[in-house]
Amino acid sequence: MPPVVILSEEPIQIAQTAFKAGEGAEAQFLGVVRGMEDGRTISGIDYSAYLPMAEKMLQDLVARGQREHGPHRVFIQHRLGFVAAEQPSIVIRVRTKHSAESFELCYWYLKEIKTSVPIWKRAVFVD
């Protein structure tokens, strides 16, 4: 699992990969579209991004993560286009030596993606 970043309309598939020597933990975050937004029922969320900028920012984020938090493996996939309610829209997997750092890095990546990567969402309401 080398560092991988995917922005795509393809559904998220959770694949098993082998651990490398020295890796003892994997933390995974799977974000699923809720069926409600602002108290209203939605059929899903339409995600959009300025792809060249978003891909570069995600690659830069991974490089920064390596510099600031030491060596680790990371896989990030964020859906674009329409994602139906109850379907995954993002997965982040982080492998490290120890469990605490895997959890912390997984959260760090999620927070950074939500606050700095230009991926926009528009709820598609049922009514």
C-alpha cells in the first residue's frame, strides 16, 4: 500500500493488503452519506472538485504528513459525483508501527481534507 490518493466517481471498494515488516497497526475511517441533511431527507450528495487542484493538494497533504509525522502508508479515496445515501463517500487507511499513531494520523488526514482540500458537496433533497 504505497501512498495512494484517488478522486473518482468509482464506488469505494475495501481491499485487504498485506502488512509490511515493522507495521503493526492500521486505522481506517469510512465516511458514509447520511440520509438526512439539516433535518431533511436526502437521496444523496453530489460531490464536485476542481480536479487538478484537489489532486495536487491531496498529494501535498500526503507529503506533508510524511514529513511531519514520520514514515507511514496511507490510502485515501474520495468519491466525486452523486453518492447515494448510505453509500461510502470517503475512505482513509493509515498503516504505522503502533496503533495510537495510526488513529491520530487517520484523524489528522480527515481533518485536513475537510478543511483544506477543494471538494464541495451539495445535498440532493428528496422533496
